Amino acid sequence: MTQHKSPLATSPLATVPQETPGHGLLAGKKVVVTAAAGTGIGFSAARRAALEGADVLVSDFHERRMNEARDALAAEFPDQRFEAITCNVQSTSDVDGLIIGAARTLGRIDVLVNNAGFGGEGELVDMADEDWDRVLDITLNGTFRATRAALRYFREVPHNGVIVNNASVLGWRAQRAQAHYAAAKAGVMALTRCSAIEGADFGVRINAIAPSIARHAFLEKSASAELLDELAAKEAFGRAADVWEVAATIAMLASDYTTYLTGEVVSISSQRA
């Protein structure tokens, strides 16, 4: 993805660094990633999990792209296992089936990455109920459904599981035309904190990431290039994150490097004060 650098950014960090090699952080783990098709954070999280040694099951509503994602991972990492299960996170039966199917297919689940979300731009004064409801249902309710299903699994098969949710800095920041998405992501943050207290009973750690802006093809379709350039220029490094930088933080939270961290939201941002 081409980065649009601010002319004011003079830091060496204004240029995306080379991707950090894998260090076996998830060696032997079984990882499930929702909304993992395409070129966004979900696919990058699945790829990073593989780079760190995990077997990975990708899930998505778009079956063809999901299978392409699985096949791409299998081609890059031929010695590891990759599976795929179609899932619409708006459907409780789909989500429950995903967790049951993933556990059966992989043998167990160690990590669930809740990446599914949906946004867009819309002034609140003109927003239809349907637009509000769709964003909340996919982004917040979808995360709730998957978390609930995973906790039920970990309750029956306790073994130090991990859930990592994808929130957003918009759960904290105010941005015009983002009321529905910001409300959903703030809900994901609150869900993360509260579910983490309950998950501790089953040996489960639940944390979230909150990216500011990571440029990828799906995001380019939902927001104008002008807006994305403007937001990126406001970051301290004068650029958006690359998706691998976000995925690396997800891998850290999923790994044994963060065994005493739960209920937290980690900002992935080069914020200006």
C-alpha cells in the first residue's frame, strides 16, 4: 500500500520500516481470525500469526476471497496448517458454528482475533436507522457474539486462551461523520474490559487494539483519499500505519509476552499531543 507522507514529517519513522521477522511468538498455537479475507488488518493478522508459527483458520463472509486468503497463506507457509470457515458475524448460528467448527478442525482454539467491523461516513443528522444498526450490529454485536461463543468454548476446555478485539482510536476521539462507527468501537472497548473480568474465570485473557489509521484497500473504498491523507498527516510520524505494524501488536497480545495483561486497550497510534 502506498503511503502518503506529510511534507512536514522529517522523522526517519515517516517511512514505513521493513516488516519485523517472526520470532516464534505463537509457535504451536491454533489461531482463528474473523474478517480475514482481502488486504486489510484481518488478513495481515492471520499472516502474522503464521509468521510467528501458528496454524491459522481464517473466516469471512466473502467465501471466494476467504478461500483465496487461505490459499495464499498456505503457499507462503507450506509447513503449517491453514483452514477456512465462512461466517457472517450478524448470525448467532454462524458464529457459534465457527467456534465449534474451528475447534474441531484445528483440534483446539488458543487465540481468537475479532477483526470483523464495518464503517463508513455519515452525518448523524441525516443518518437512517438502518445505517446505524448495520454498523453497530457488525462491529459491536459481531464481536459480542464471537466473544460469547469463544468463552463458552474455553469454559468447557480451559487452557489459557486469548481473545484480541479490534477497536479504534475513534472509541476515544471525536471525528465528524463517524458517530455510528465511534459508538460501536467504544462499545468494543467496554466489552473488552468487562468480558476480561469474566474470562479470567476460565483462564482467558481479553485485550483490544485501537489503531488510528492503517491504509489498506478496503479502507480506501469506505473513505476518500483526501480524508485519509488528512488524518495520516496529523499523526506524529506524518503517515498511516502499515497493516503489518498493527498485526504485529495483535501477535504480541496473543503471545505469552503479555500473560499478565487483560481488559486493556492498546492504542496503535503516533498521536500528536
